[in-house]
Amino acid sequence: MASTMFDLTGRTALVTGSSRGLGRAMADGLAEAGATIVLNGVDPARLATAATAMRAAGHRVHESRFDVTSETEIVAAFPELDAA
């Protein structure tokens, strides 16, 4: 259900560190507002677990594993993100 505070339908949000904790809470909130979420983190298993749970809740989710402290990994990830 979309939030009554704001509507992000048709938007995509990349949330770093979103496989758990505060990042996951932000991803959930943005998804509730209608955004398609790109989950990001360095642990593929945690990303898959978070994505499965969010999809089960009816959200549109993509996973993108890269380390936000590595410029090389960030640059390499964006062609995939643009295609999603």
C-alpha cells in the first residue's frame, strides 16, 4: 500500500546497506511508498534473503552486490543498474 505522505510510484531507489538494519528499514519504507528498490550490500546471501522477504510483501526489488567504498566496484555496477 502506498504511503499517504508521499508517492514514489514509478521511481527507483538504490539503498546502500539495505540487506539489514537501518538500510533495510529505509528500503521497506521507500517500497511502501511505491518505489522499486535496488538493494545493495556486500553479502549476496543477505541481499537474497532481504529481497525474498520484500518480494513476499509485494514489493518490486532488484539486488546489486557491490562495495560502496570501492570506486571500481561502483563504476562496474552502474551498467547493470541502468539496465534494471
